Amino acid sequence: MILPVVKRFSFQDTTIIQRSIPAGANILVSEGDKVTPETILAEGVVSAGQRLLQVAKILGVNKHKVKKHLTRKIGDKIFKNEVLARKEGLFGLGKKVVTSSIDGEVMAITSEGDVMVKFLPEQVRVVSGARGKILQIKKDELVIETLVHKVFGVVGTGRIREGIIKIAAKPNEFILESNINGDDQNKILVGGASIGRSALEKAVKSGVRGIVVGGINYADFLSFGVGSDVGFTLVVTEGFGILPMGEDIFNKVKESEGYFGFVDGKSSSLSIPVMAEFKEKLKIRPVKWREPKANDLVRVLDEQRGELVGTLISIEGEKTTDYGVKTQMAVIELKLGKIQTPLANLEIVQN
Amino acid sequence: MPASEKTFVVDQGLAWTKGFLFSSELEVLKKSLCPTTPDPKDGVDWVLASLGQAKERVILLNDREKENYANSLLKLFSNFYGKKFIRLDFGASLYKKNIPAEKILPYLRQATQISDIENYLGNKRIKNWRIPHNQKEFEIELSYLLNSLPFEEKKPLGVILSGGIFRNKIGPYEILMTLNLLKPSPLTEIFVDKENISLAWGACLKEAALEDKSELKLGGIEKLGTLISLNGEGKVAFDFGLKELQETEVGKDEIIVIPCQSDQKVKATFNKDGVEIKESIITGGLGIIIDRRDNLSFADKSRTSKWLAYLGGLSIIE
């Protein structure tokens, strides 16, 4: 029998990455320039956008009478957690306030009684995060050719996104809502055996750019609309179910915690730019399918197991298992010991 | 087919690529299989190399011709038995359908979470050649496949069950689940394609222009058993060639399985719809299944729920 040869990770792949440039920032590099991870690609004073605060609704007042409840005039500055609007109750009861969730400037009151607050402009610097060459400069992004280490999962969804890599959970833990907070904005969270629906929703709300996790329930994965983009990118490294992230992948990514990464749902991969300068690229001849042999590193397609990567010890003949399935069997060695499993359920791991 | 010419047949399915080497006398000499590779040529080349293919004739089954090959096989069976045969194909293409886990759950014998079913099928869709690791996974696959085929309205007199799942050991439970798909004829012969070879046989038979055989022994396709469907009276008399007839009475809404040796010649006599039926049976490994779930519309949901309710008490006459 032949089996698929899969890459769990690859080293020093030449790849193209895009770095987004905020509107209004000045681009400091040119096409053809060589860059290092520390190179500042663009900088400027930009506003991150605006927020709409539903003052009329929160205070329970007529939308045309919001102005009299505001503590600021149009054009005034307001800082995070300061009171923006207030409604006094009767005899001290029923008092309500609306506080600002950002540092900003009061811009306008809409016809619906919402107050628009624009983020205060701040100094922004876009750092390369990768070593390579500027291939192309577009209006709102720079295209860079660079060398990356790549980690491959089995399935993913969402477009390419960049972020700072953060380890969110150990391989056999769950990524919970409590693991995710406001500091995780613009991060790529990595780790864990599973993530549930509520944690995924919190990730979206918190501005997380991507999640790389060992397993996920199939229904939760589908609910994110396979092939569409819901605001962050998800890569699943082992499959559907509660599946600890392989230690091989986890340990590799852990070395890069704090660095930039690029997560891509379409290719189910996490790319980590190579920091050091290499003069030569490693060449690995791609082999797609071949006969397995003893001592091959293999991965078991079995979501009941906590550990999925081991060494092929031997290939047995065709047998009928105790549950009645007739198939060729193999013996593999995991950390916890030897197991017998259908040969067809193995993938040969090539790293 | 010219004398002394062997034939290689490669059947490239969605999940598995199967290869068979047939002798000039239409015997199966060798078999080989591997998961279907993304580049189809890789799998086909490997299968042919493992069969030792040199210059002999190769038939590569393509999708356009598969129905014709299936019909060749069915024609042979129909001519031999003198009754109409159909083929129920539980192939991997059925996994493209989206069957809700709630429909699969009732057929499982072990306590199972809905998410376990969904996750197993999600992983199966990524690697459709994967093989069940345990009884629960096996039953999930069988239940899924059964829910994905429509009811067979044609009242076939003979059935060939085909699909990778039937390479495995199949017992009364699995057969009864399968037969839940059929509108029952009074007597149905059941064959199972144990090697996923039925289309390859069809190709060989078509090439050889063979429609009749004096002895129906096609390697890899086994006689499994015979289904007798009763209503009204529940009595069946069997003539095993002994001094006396063996009579069996089946209660209303009961199913029983009478184990028999394979290739035993038996005559069965019973009544259905007021008509006396006498049939000769050549027994299969499973025996004779007598189903007396009468007076129910075949698509009636209570038929399935009743079947599930008494499955645990399936009576097998020793």
C-alpha cells in the first residue's frame, strides 16, 4: 500500500507576505529594497477609526434629545472610561451613564441618537517583521519576498492575516474564553486541544487575528462558514474533535512566541519569518505518496488518541480486527507504548 | 477474450483504487489496493506494479462506463437466478451528502455524543479512505451510508451489496440495517461484494461477452443469505432434504435469522398476500432471514423505530 507523505512543517520556504499599511501612513521603503525584521516600512499619525455608542438606547431617551444628556460638545476630546452621557433618575433611582470605551474625539450625533467618537490619532509604525526584499508597493500594503518556516495543519478557514504569535494553552489544554482578553488584539493564538464556540466568538470581539489549535468540533468549524471569512483565521493542526496539538508543532511554534507570524486558512498554515540570514536554502525533494517502511515517522488518523505522531515499527498482513474490520495492520510506537492500527490510517511525516 | 491472455482491471474509486488480475478462465489471481491518490496516475501505477503488470491487457474503469459494467454483472446474476437483481453501492461518494448526526444516532448501539459523530464524519471527509478504528466508528459509517441511500422502491428479487464497508465482517445487525432500505419482495437473494470487485467483474464479463455461466462463482462476491418477507401468516416450511419438513413460525413484527451452512439447497414454502410461494434457495453464510414486519408502509417511520426497538432481542435460532 502507498500512503500520503505530509509535511507538518517546512523550513526556509521562499514565500510572499503582505504587510498592511494604515491609511495616511508614509511608506519609507522602495521596491527592491532589502529589509530586516526591524526595518520600519511605514509610519505616520493615523486614527484607527471610530466607534458608535448607542447613547439613546442605553439611556432610554428620545433620540432627538441625546444632546442634553452629553457631558461633552462636538469636537471635544474624551478619554477611555470617562462619562460621555448621563441621565439622572427620580429621587436618585434609575440613574444611567454611558462611558467612552476609547480615547477619542466626539464627532457627531446621528439621527438614531448614537454618538460617533473618533479614535484619537496616534503614532503608528509598521515594522517589517521579516527578512527579505520589497517586491511591490501597493496603496495599502507592501509585498515582501521572504524566507519562512511553515507549520501545516489539516484544515483551515479565513484569509492570510498577520499577528504576533502568542502561546494560549498547552497542547492538551482547552483554549477557553478566560484565555482570551483585550491584550490579545492583533495576536495569533496558538496551542490547545480544542476551542469552543464561545471562545471563538470572544476572539473575534477581542480583535484576535488568528487561532492555531489542535482540534475543533466539526459543527463549530462549519459554523464559521467554510470558504468565507468571519474576521479572523483558523488553522486546525490535527483534525476534528478534542485533539492535542502535536508536540512537534507546538515546540516549534513556542520557539517563535513574540515574533510576527502569518496565518492562512486556505493553505492551513502558519508562516514564521526566518530571523537569521541564511545564504543557502534547504532543498527537500517533494515526495507525495510512497510505500511506508520501518522507522518512518508517521501520524495516526485516530481522534480517540491523545498522541498522534510515532514511529512505524512493522507492517503486518491483512487481519480482521475484533470489531470485524478486515484490513492490513501496522505496529507503531508512540511515547505511551506500541499500538496496532490500520495501515491505511497512517500518514508518513516528512519534515 | 483471447485464450491465455490475462487481464488487469483497475477500478479507481473516490477513496480507493482497486486492482485485480484475472486469468483467461476468469479467475481472480491477484488483488491489490491503495488509497486513491490526488494525482490518479500515482495510485494506478502503483497498483499495476504491485500486480506485476507487464504487457498484458489493462482495463481502466472510467466513470462513464461504470454503469455499463455494473449492468453486465447484474445481467449475469439475473440470467442465472431467473430473477431481477440490483446493486446497492455504498461508495465513498455518499460522504459528500450532509446527513445530520441526529439521523445516524438512533442506529448506534453504544452511547455516543452527537459531536463524536460529526467529528468522525468531518475527519472522514478530509481523508475519505480512513478505516474505522473500533466498533463505534464502524457503526457510524454503516449508519451514515444507510441514511444516504434512498429507499429502493423496485422490490428487487436479488441484491448485491457493494462498497468498501462490506470488506468487513458483516453480521445479522449490519444486514438488517441494510435491508431496511428495501421494499420487500417475498424472497430476496442477498449477495455481498467482499472485495469491492463487482465492477471489475462486470468489466471482464462485458469484455468476454459472457452473460450466462453454468456455475455462478465469481471470486470476491459471496452469497450472504436469503430474506423472506412475510405478512399475514407467519409460518415457513423448509425442505432441507431430510425426512420431515422443518416448520418455523414467526410472530407479528418479529425478525429471526436461521443460520445455515453455505451452498445448501433448501426449498421454502410460505404464504404472502394469500398466495402460496414455493422457492428454491441456495443458502449463504448468514442463513435465512425471515422478516414479519407487516402492514407498514415501507417509508413509515415507525417501521424503523420498531426495528430499533426489537433489535436488541434479535432471535437467532440455534
